[in-house]
Amino acid sequence: MNNLWQSSSLLVGGLGLFLMGMSMMTDGLKLAAGPALHNILSNATRTRWHALGSGALVTAMVQSSTAVGVAAIGFVNAGLLGLAPAVWVVFGANVGTTMTSWVVALVGLKFKVEALALPLVGLGALMRMTGEHQRRGALGTALAGFGLLFMGIGLLQQAFVGLADQIHLPQGTDAVSVLAQLGIGLMMTVLMQSSSAAMTITLAAAQSGLIGPQGAAAVVIGANIGSAVTTALAGIGATPNARRTAAAHVIFNLLTGTVALMLLPWLMGALSTAREALELPPDPATKLALFHTTFNLLGVVLMWPLADHLTRWLLQRFREREEDEAQPRFLDDNVLAVPTLALDALEREVTRFGQLCVRMAHAALSGATPAAMVSDQTVMTQLDAAVEAFVERMSRSALTAQGSERLAELLRIQRYYETCARQALAAAPLQPPAAANAVLMERHQAFVAATQALLSAHDEPTPADTALDPQAMEQHYQALKAAVLAQAAAGMVPLADMETLLGRYSALRRAVQQALKARTRLHAQTAA
């Protein structure tokens, strides 16, 4: 009983250290490799091979297929990556995540980890303390996490050595035993929210003789299917692009797992031959790492002829939210953990928010009444609330100084656009007075034309700086204001109408000024 309690304690503690180490290592590597991750994935659009290789490479760098999937979603939302290459980035991430299996099999279970782990923890802690909010600090976090990860692997190995004679896992190859093994892998991944942790436990259990190689392979397949469940849960309530990317991941894992399970006995036999040919160590952990890589590569081969059909099918799914203007198109909680991607998503949503606000200014300029603009006002209010809620949920503590400045600038731009919309409502309906003479009508039309030109320039993808110069509008506004005052002084326009007219002209002028300020700053953000 004491041995069972001691082994169970080692198992729980080892698992905790492993998960904490994996989390620290992933967070540190994401922050340290943030620009590299950005650059590699943004260049993944050329061919399938580029996208597949980018997904595998970045996953191997940051040791998190989830982080790469989130990055792919962020790039699709930002318009930097199409759905087709994003799908292949996700498939590549599945291959890249098998690197963890090789690290555990060839290093973690082979050497006395304390000799490597403790110095890594100490060095990592020192780098983190002396380089907080710098890349050195992020690398220190990753190194310390790497050390904790190896310490966890060591404790897991000790735990399974103690449990080998006390716990018996399903060992058979009959349907019931295989389903039980599959279920163990699936449940471990779902409960721990980490297929890497499930894989490490499986490798340690197989290395300790607690489960045979074929049974452990079935557990690995279950863990892979379990990661599809985690992905599906992450897609609930997400943006359409996130849900499509998550669906591609789920389909890949289910298809790969099903085929691998059907071919399991033959795959294990063939891999034994391949292991000998590659002169790899004969232990169970190495054989399982080879199996993990092989069946994910098998999935890539299976998806190769199906990917185009899958992409077209996915593009027809999850369209309801895209057709509802009040729903955010780019804000997705899946990217909140990566500040750069969260800011990219926020910039895209603020740009869309601005287009709506400028549309309201166009409507006011065309003589629309406030009642006719109620629908746009409702959408604007809901989007404004969504942006604020997204910013509240952002990991602002993880923002660099540059990221904090960018966030402040985006919030400033949003406020400009919000003011533009409110001033447009105040200006509606913009119409000349009924008793206007030719001079006043001419001034009104000149002001409207100058204002319309500025709003049209705002809508251009890359307007020239001179096109956004409000000087002409300002001159026409001053001339129009003088004409209204002169008409009122001559008794041609009632004083009440004068106040209304001047208020509406002033509101529209301010709406355009705010929109131009926002557009200029937004252009500077994009250029940076």
C-alpha cells in the first residue's frame, strides 16, 4: 500500500512538473520567437510544401501545435493567410508536435535528467530575473520550463517502475482491449488538455513495461483523437475562420486515427523493420516515437488529394456569423494568448468598425434621417462593446513596451471613429434650408462635394496624403458658415434654422476630421 501511495505521489508530482514545464517552455519560446513565428507563417502561402514545412518547423520551435494553430487562425483572420495554406500549416503542426516524443524517448528517458534539469532551471531563472520584458527573459523562462519538463519525466519514470507490479493496463489485441487503450489515450488528453503530456505518460509507461508496444500505440492514437476534441471545444463560439481551421484539424486527426487503428498490427511490424534499418535504439519508447511520427505523416499522405475538396467544403460552412455585421469578424479568444496576433486581430476589427462609421457619415451627407441610420448605429454599438470586451480579456501583462504603445494607438483610433459616427448622427439629415438662395445653395453644394471627396479618399486602400488634406473642406465650411450667418442677418433664414444648420454642418465637419485622423494613424500603424 505504501509503495502504491509513493508511486502515485510521484506520478501526480511528475505530471504537474511536466505540465508546468511544458507551459513555461511554450510561453517563453512563443515570446522569444514571436517575430520569427510571424515571418515564417506569413510566408507559408506559396505552396502546400511551404505551408506544411512552416507548420512543422514552427511547432518544433515553440513545442506547441496549439500555439501554431492559433497563429494560423490569427493570420487567416488578418487576411495574411488563406484558408487553404492555413489548413496545411495545421497539418504540418501535427507532424511537428511529434518532436516532443523524440525528445522524451531519446533524451528524457535515457539520461540521468537531474544532471541536466537542475542547471537549466537555475540558469533559466537567472536569465528571467535579469531580463524581464526582454527576449533574454523569455528564453530564460523557456530554459527553466525545459528543466522542469525533464524533472517531471524523471519522476514519471520512477512512478511507473513502482506501479509496474501493482497496476495492470489492457494488454490484449482484441477489439475490447484496443478500444479500452484508445479510450485511455483520449481521456488523458481531454482531462489534461495536452496531447504531449498524454504522449509522455504513454512513453514512460511503455518504457517501464506497464503496457506493451502495440497497446501503447493504441493509446497514442487515442491521445491524437483526444486533441481533436480539445480543438473542437476551442472552436465553439469562435470566428468563422477559426471554426473552419479547427474543423480541418478535427477531420485530419479523426481520419488519421481511424486509418492508423485499422492498420495497427501491420504498421507495428513494418516499423520494427524500419527501426532496425535506421539503427535506432530497440527500446519501446523509441518505437512509439517512430510510430507517432509515421502515422501523422500517413495523415498528410491521406489528406493530400482531399485537401482542395475539404477547403471548398469548409468555405461553405459557418457563414451565419459572417452575414451578421454586428458580430466581430476578426476578434477571436483563441489568439488572446499571443499578444502580436491579438493586436493584429484588433487592428483588423477597428478598421472594419471605422468603415461602418464612415458609412454613417456618407449616409448623413446624402440626407439620411437618424431613423434611417438606427441599424448602423446598433451595429456600431455592439461592435464597440465587443472591441472593449476583447481588450479587457487580452494578456496585457505579456505585452512588450512596443505592444502597449500599439494597443494605446488602436484604442485612440477606435475613439476617433466612434466620435465620427456620433457626429454623423448629430448631422443628419444634412439638407439646405428651404428658403436658401443661389449663393447659399452654391456654398452648401461646394461643402458637400469637398466632404464627399474626403470620405471617398478615406475608403481607398492606400490614399495619397494630399487626398486626405481637409484644407479645401475647411475653406468651404468657413464660406458656408459665413453665408448662413449673412442669410440669417438679412432675415432670409430664421434664427432657429440658422442654429440647426450651423450645428449640423459643424457636426459633419468634425465627423470627417475624426475619420481622417483615424485613417492617417491607422495607415501609420500598417506601415510600421
